[in-house]
Amino acid sequence: MDVYVFVDESGDLGFSEKSSPFFTLGYAIMLDDDSKFIENKTRRLRKNMNRSKKITGMQEFKFSNDSDTTKIRFLNKIVNFDLKIGTVVVSKDSVKQELKNNKTLLYNYIAVHEIIDTIIGQYLKPLSPYNHIHYTIDKNTSISVDDFNEYCEGKIESLARPRKFVGDIETSISHLDSKSHSCLQVADYVAGAISAKFTRNEPKYYDMIKHKIRHKQKWDWYNRINW
């Protein structure tokens, strides 16, 4: 089993008065060769939109920069792709103080533990001697690549151990610019649409994809996150 996961974020991990109240990760899970098909479909849509009179020079789908028309068109495409959508939404007031003081650990736990636990528990096959996780994350983050990769590999090993896999889980971790991989643009849109609902009270984009969201995790002591 080859599982491809693409991860992007919306918001920040700051805790000042100017920081966003929520931090959102969006991710897209694709099996085997589905990622190549979706990559090609997304690239083709962007080229078609660039040929139109209204949109020119668009290098990537970027939720925070795109027009309402572009958002609606791409989200409509995403819901028809053969993929599984997931999200982790963190209400900042639900983060323990020790994690606020260690943002690297906080980010790694959100971006790795929550997602990898889902993949190992629901997508991999313990009785198969071959399982491979291809984890791709937008490189435009403040994380340390080496620390992140080490944490990710260790987390996969520790989460797999009690499930008694007959073979080791192979892992490929990539830190890429979203301009270079259209599947990361899908993850960007997932994060952006969900973040818009909770951060700016703009639910219309979330409503377009909510039936497609299979995995939802939240950190929410005060019930601020209502799906």
C-alpha cells in the first residue's frame, strides 16, 4: 500500500494579541497513483483558467490570494477528486503552556502525530510486508527540516509498533514549494476553506467541501469549533 499525504496550514502558531485565534492544518490523502492523476488535473485546470480573459499569469492555486470565482471553481474540482480530506483545527486557548513555549514540538505533534496516527490506523495493512507513506509538506514553514523528519520517522515507528506490522513502514518525507506540486495546492485550499469558517466566520467555502472531509481532529477546550 502506497499512501500519499499532502499537508499545508493556515494561520500561525503565535500567541500574541495579533495572532490568529485558530491554527488549521489541511491535508489530502491519496492512494497509489491517484496523486499523479490529481496533479495533472489541477495543472490542466490552472492552464485553462490562465487562457481565459479574466485570469492571467496564475502560477498556482493559493487560497489566500485567489478570487472568489477561482476559489469556487477549484473547490468544485477538489470535491470530485478521488481523495480523502482531513483537518486538524487548534483553538489557541486550548494549547497547554509548555507547548506554547515549545512551538517546534507543538507543530510536530499537530502535523505529524494527528495525521500519521490516522494513516497508520486506517489506511495501511499490518499483514502486508510492504507499506509506504509519502509525506509531503509545504516547505514555507518555520520548522526545522531535520528535526521534523526525525520526529516523523520516530512517530511512525512508535505508532506502528503496537499494531504489529509484519514489515517496516517505508517513509518518504518531502518539503516542497506548493508552486512545484499541485497536490499541495489542494491541501492549501482545504486549510484555507476550513480556516475561513472559524477565523473569519465565512463558512461558504467550508460548506462546499464539508461532506468530503473524512478526518476531523480538534483541540478545543471551550467548544469554539463546531463542525
